[in-house]
Amino acid sequence: MRFARLVVIAFAGLIGLLGASAAGNLAAIRGALLNAGSPLTGPYPADEIGLILATSAVAGAIYAVFLLDRRLPRIVLVGLATLSIGLAVVAQYLVRRDGFAARLDPTAASTSDHWLQAGFRYAVPTVAAAVIAVAVILVALARRPIVLYLTPYAPPPRPSALAGALAIVAGALAWAAAGLGAVALAAAAGTATRDWSGQTVPADRYDFAGVGGLFVAAAVSTVVGGLLYFLALSRRLHWGVPIGIGVSYLTVTVWSFVDILARGGGAGVAPVYPADKLATAAELAAQVPAASAGAVLAVPLLIAGLRRRREDARVVPPIEEDTLVMPNAYA
């Protein structure tokens, strides 16, 4: 019976993971088209922005379940997160094979190739999703059964102001890490990247290493970003810290969309990037998540902060004698 329950949870989690990947990828695709001023976005950019934010919110809400619901078994969380990262790694390997890359060409005539392209567009997670997957693994591994002896109830210690300040820095670095991972992968593929202003920056302006070095940089950025994101979700922080970080992510993302509306979908003033390729990559890394990934990353932080605020406001009845609180079997 317990195994059957585990299988049902794993299957439901797999459906949720695919749904989150599809919603996040749809938001990323529409955000890129909107930033490029593509006619595929339709005549109403405000509606397109609403669609991008809505799909990003759906993806973020699903990821929040994986990150915050302590009833999910650890083995399921680790398995789903590993699957997500594995899909991203395998996809990067396959697209570099000439025979397989031809099947991903939009001009491919085979119906099976069209289904394959759809799978790559919506099932393969983005770098932001891989960052969240790393955080999910860390959440699962850090979770421990807790036995509390309350004599009587004592409130938890007050959150440290220093820890909150460090978490804010970690949130900013997690944003940059997610952006650098995406920029490094684009440079490895030789693909141009569009900056905040809609200008196209060729890959030779920011390919700061060889192909192997760029893949290593993307992998390290993803792991470090996941670790920093995990720290920003820590329960030891005041509930206002994750909310503040999430609001900052969402504000930057919305600001970028407002800028797109202000310039009418066309390219803005061309920025001047430094001659150093690594510095150019760093500047692009700070801008890339604003296309849609910032909203996906913001939603779990906002939900975590609001949920923690509700828990902190909950009135705990006084306890007259020593009480043993047994942990949940799946906590």
C-alpha cells in the first residue's frame, strides 16, 4: 500500500514537473519574441505580457509545491529534480550532434520531427528551472525528522539581521547565476543574445571560454544558483526576506516589459559593452532573467514568505507539561 502511494505521488509529481516546464518554456519563448518585436506576438503587447506573467506564475506555483510541501517524500523530490537536470543535460548533448540537429530545423518535413521539436520546446527545462531543480534536491537532502520537547512552548529565536542581509545578497547572486548559465549556453551554441533594450549581441562578443569551458561555466552557475536560491528560502530567515527578494525579481521583470511597451517593441538605444568578453557576459547575465525567468523564480519566494508569515501569526496553545511531538513520516 505504501509503495502504491509512492508511485501515485511520483506520477503526479512527474505530470506537475512537465506542466511547470511547459509553462516556463512558453513564457520564455513568448518573452523572447516580444523583446525581439516579432509579429508572432500579435497586435496587443499588453495582452502578451499578461500571458507571459500568467504562465510564469503557473510554473512558479508548481515549483513552489516541490520546494515547500513537506509531505512529498524525499526520494520523489530528488528523483524528479534529477530527471529535470538530466533532460537539460541530454538535450544539450543531442543538439550538438549534426544528424539530430537537422531534425530540429523548422523546415523539417517529417511529422515525427515536428513532435520532437515540440518536445524540445516545452519539455526540456530552462536554466532557471534547472536552478530550481538544484534547490529542490538541497531541500530534500536538508530535511530531517525533528523531535521536539516543549516545556512549555518557547517561541523560536528571532531571525538574524545579518542572515537576512546575506540572504538578499544570495538572492541577487542567484539571479545573476541563472542569467550567466543561459548566456554561457547561448555562447556555446554560437547563438546571439538579446539584451534588455532588444539589441542583438553576437555570440563572439561574450564567448569568454572555449565550448567545454562554457558548458562548465553553465553547469557551475546552475549549481551555485540553486544553492543560493535554497539559502534564500531558508526557514531561519524572517518571512519578509523571501518576499522582498521575490518582489525585487518581479519588479525587474515587469520593468523590462514596461520598457518594451515604451519602445513599441522595437530596439532601444544600443548599449556600449566592454571589450572584455567576460564582462560583457556578466552584463548580459544581469539582464537575461528579466525576459520571463525572473517571474518564475519570484513566485516560490513570494509563496514561501506569505506561508511563513501565516505560520508565525498562528497562535500556539500553551503546554502544561513535557510533550513529545513525533515528526511526520514524510517530513
